[in-house]
Amino acid sequence: GALVYQYPRRTICKSGTSMRMECQAVGFQATSVAWYRQSPQKTFELIALSTVNSAIKYEQNFTQEKFPISHPNLSFSSMTVLNAYLEDRGLYLCGARATGPGQLYFGEGSKLTVL
Amino acid sequence: GDSVTQTEGLVTLTEGLPVMLNCTYQTIYSNPFLFWYVHYLNESPRLLLKSSTDNKRTEHQGFHATLHKSSSSFHLQKSSAQLSDSALYYCALIFYGGSGNKLIFGTGTLLSVKP
């Protein structure tokens, strides 16, 4: 079956430092990978959508300078939260999708705590 | 703009009663895909139901939903709530447009089933 492994599951970092998270798709080719953030008490916010062989599209309020994403092949994607501060706390999720319309397969999430 | 609305933030039910979680959407695209994801604590969100076919009932694990394009709705229902149904439920809209793909989540509804 299709699975997405996401790691690390939890990170505690000092304010101003960075955190990198990775997603590995297994059992399907992840043509598109969406990165989300669930801030405390909030819904999932789409950070960016990455499609292989296309430019990464960032949503309003999110930038490549703050959340650089790499999607080098059909099974792997990573995102870094640079210079993390309190407002960056939350659960970061990757959702991967194969070619064509269809469901996202989610990773288990990377919880970021900023001290 | 495009949006997904879940009017209830919290639904509390007694076990055995019927479940209905509301989801309406707004989009300019005529063929959106609607999804319900369920998110149990400490697990990754997983797909519960999906549909892109107007007026066709889709079922899974006792839950069902029908996409009604005339009313832009995709309400989630179950005839009899179980304690194990307690979780966060997200309605999501996915469409594929000329300007790129879009994935939008509703704010989520926390379903709490009591004995």
C-alpha cells in the first residue's frame, strides 16, 4: 500500500535555530507534495505545493526564504523551518499525491516546539 | 476565493446517536474533489471518504457522504456513533486548475462521543 514516512516526529529547538523535516513516499510515486502547518488551535494551513518538474508554489504568508523545500525525486521531499520562533510552533505535515487527481497520503507529522 | 466551511468546531454526541458533520465549499471550478479526513490524536490524518461525482453516495467504515454540487455540500454522516469515532474530522477540497493545483482544508470538527 501507499505510505508516507515523515521524520523527525518531534523537535525542540531554540529560538532562532532551524529545523529540517523529511518525507519519504513508499509504494507510489509522489508527483506532488504539499506541506502544511497546524498551529495550536488552528486548522491546516497550506505552506507550499511542490510538483516534480514544476516550480514550488508558496501560499501567501509563506516564503521560500523561510521554508525552503526540496523535492528532488518522486519519493522524497524535505522542508526546513529557518530561524524558528514561537509563532512557528505547531505540527508540520506533508501530504503526497501520485499523478492525477486523488487523495493525499499524509505523513505522521513533525511537531515543532520552540523555546 | 475558494474555501471550505465546517460550521461546527465541536460536536458532542451520546454513543448510538446519528452523526452529521457539515461541510460546504466555495469554488469557481466545476469539478472539485471533496475529501473527509479523520485525525486521531498521535496519528497521521487519514482519508475517510472522497468524491467528485455529483449526487453519488460514497461510504467507508460506516460513514457516508454525498457530494451535492447544487448546494456545494459534502456532509459526513453515520447512522450510529461509536466511542471510537471520537476524533478530528477535516473536510478538504482539491481541484486542479490552470494556475496550479489547490488543496484547501476546513477548520475541522472535533467529534466527541460519550457513553
